[in-house]
Amino acid sequence: MSVRLVTKNLAGGHAHRTLFESLDLSVAPGDVVGVVGANGAGKTTLLRILAGDLGPLGGSVSTAPNDAFVGWLPQEHERVECETVLQYVGRRTGAAAATEAVKDEKITAFRKAPRLLTDDTNGIGAIVASTA
């Protein structure tokens, strides 16, 4: 699946100050983008807007497919003792929660699915369907 992030005429900042405007950007699979600028130039504001954590002052941000998302890892983070980098990234981007939700769905489906049980108490080997 190919994922794309597109901004059109994007403006960002705070109510009293516009940090950037008229930003058109298209990020395709395999693209590497660096955001560089002086302190206060709007780097974090841009990333927060792209991730949906902050609304833009103008313009639009879209992804294709529509259910794609942008993970954002803030500069300041809460630390969890003994957490690996992989666990941190999964927790902070929401990927860990999505993975757990899929696992939970599979477990629930498995528990609800009929299973074959054998009963050899009489030496007959009766097969009983069970959903328990």
C-alpha cells in the first residue's frame, strides 16, 4: 500500500503570530524530509499540525489512504522505567495500541470460534463442538 502526506497552502502558528504560511508539501513513500530552522521558527508547530495534534491557521493536511496517520514524538517525553526504544516508539505513535487492538480482536474471534473436543471416556472418541 502506498501512503502519501500532502499539505496545501498550509499556515501555522499561534493566534497572535503566524510562523509559516503558503506551505505546499507532498511526501511520498521513500521520501526523507528534514525540518530545520531556528528556535521558534515553527518546526514543532508544523510537525504537530501534520500529526493532527494542532489545527492549522489555514490550508489543509491530507493523507492517502484517508485512514493513514502521522506519528509524532514530542521533544519532551515521559519516561517509563525499563521501556525499550521499540516499546517507546510504539506507545508514543499509537502503533502499540493498534497492535494490541488487533491481537484482542483475534483472541476474541478465537474464543468465539467452535472447537472440536474429543471425549475418550467410553473409548468411542465422540467429537463435541464447543464454543466455551
